[in-house]
Amino acid sequence: MKIGFIGLGNMGAPMAANLAKAGHEVAGFDTAAPTPEGVTAVASAAEAAAGADVVITMLPNGQILRAVADQVVPAMKQGAVLCDCSTVDVDSARGVAEQARTAGLGSLDAPVSGGIGGAQGGTLTFMVGGSEADFGTVGPLFDIMGQKAVHCGEAGAGQAAKICNNMILGVTMIATCEAFALADKLGLDRQKMFDVVSTSSGYSWSMNAYCPAPGVGPKSPADNDYKPGFAAELMLKDLRLSQSAADSADAETPMGALATRLYGSFVEDEGGRGRDFSAMLPHLAGKNRT
Ligand code: NAD
């Protein structure tokens, strides 16, 4: 296939490289990042989109996605599919889908889970909103960039799944960190705590796969001085997306709201910016109850 790839950052570059390695013709554009091996650098988003069967975007947020869609949609050939893999708000995802539909194009919102390691290894999970036909067109590309693609429903359903998943992640990470901080104060060894909880009803991905305590459980950013991994400010971005979606859908999400507030002060006032989101553990462990 002929593919246009826009946004060649931490995630986009390895995803585009994997498509090129699999034999697809990939034209890439980014305003700052270098072009990975195997991908042809072009001078604009519109140039990347021209003549492509599928255009993939991997951009920082919904505002930038909308601006890029304004350039890309008029340049795409009829029947081609615009597939956004960024994490953005549901309203932007639906807006871009409508813009594409009006122009005679297909579109998918297809955010990912699995981080930079998953992008490099081609093991991402895609959660996808859009039509069955467009999902079928892009499916072979999801198979190269990832190990699983779930068709979640119509436009916006992929972003809805992503922000619900990450709201759970933010809440369980804080719960896991505060349990370790409490265990410390109760004199309970962290390794013993892991041994019990990881095989008991308090287990979660945050405890079992991404343990926030250094030297405990499988290797995680905690073992690398909390260098991200998944930065606290990206967790905050996703939690804020969950809360604006909850506001517009009139949904009650008290734990999501509290997690948003806690990551907000961690990132903005308490030194969390640039650290992994699991650094909530040393932050809480260093505090006394006020
Ligand atoms: P990044 O900042 O490394 O990459 C974004 C790229 O977009 C940058 O290279 C930037 O120069 C480029 N860009 C910005 N404006 C542009 C424009 N107008 N035209 C072309 N390029 C432009 O971010 P990332 O870590 O690759 O994340 C990308 C998306 O994936 C985000 O929405 C993020 O939330 C999501 N995501 C990230 C991870 C992760 O672990 N990093 C995991 C899952 C999802």
C-alpha cells in the first residue's frame, strides 16, 4: 500500500519504520523529528497525503490533529482512509471523521496502548472507531504495527475506549502507590507486599506488570530512577480527556476526578513533570498525613 505518515515522534517513527520494513511505500512528514530509515521524507503533510491509500497521523493532541486534517483531507484521493492513532478528545475524533466523510474519504480513530516498546516491537493494541469497511482496509497495517486491533464501534469509539482504559490506569496506579506508602509506615516489607497483592484480589497491571516500587516485580521505570516510560504529564493529559468526556456525557466519575486532581498537582506543583507516572510512589511515601 501507499501510506502517508504524519507525526514521526517517539511513537510514530517506529510505527512508520515497521510499515516500511514490511514492504509498504511510506512517505513521512514531521515538523521537527527526523525521518526513520525506510521512510521517504516529504516537505508537507499534504504531500505525504497525496496519492496515499491510507494516511496515518500520530500527533500530540486534538487541536494539532484538527489543524493537520485541514491540510490533509483536501489532498487525499477519493476513497482513501484517514487513520488517526493519536490520543485525542472524542469531539475532535468525531469532528475529523465528519470532515473526512463529507470529502468522500474513509476515517478511523485508532489510539494505541503499549507505549514506545510496543511501537518498536510491533506489539501495540489498537482500539478502533469507524466503519467496518474502513477497519477492513487498515486491518493489515494494524497487524504489522500491533498484535491486536479491536473494532469498538462507530467514530469516536476508539478514543472512548482509550480514555476509559487510561482512567482505570491512573486510578489503580495511585491506589497501588498509596498502598505501598501505607505498607512502609506499617513496617511491611515491599517485596512481601508485592508477593501477596500480585496474587491476591488487589492485583492489577499497575502492581503486576509495572510495579512502582524499585527492585520489586518485573523491570519497570521504578528501576531506572523513574525516567519515563509513560510520563506523568501524559497520564494527566489522558485523565483530563476522561474528565472532559465525562462532563460532556454527564457521567459520574469521582475516582477519575480525584486521580486527575492528584496528577494535576503532582505534575504542576510537586516536581512530577518529566518523571514516570509511577513516581507517585516516592511522592506519597515521602509525605505525612496532613
Ligand atoms: P511525540 O511528541 O514524541 O510525537 C509527536 C510528533 O508530532 C512530534 O515529533 C512533533 O514534532 C510532531 N508534530 C507536531 N505537530 C505537527 C504537525 N503539525 N505536523 C507534523 N508533525 C507534527 O509524542 P508520542 O509519544 O509519539 O505520542 C504521540 C501520540 O500517541 C500522543 O497523542 C500520545 O498521547 C499517544 N500515545 C503515546 C504513548 C507513549 O507511551 N509515548 C502511548 C500511547 C499513546
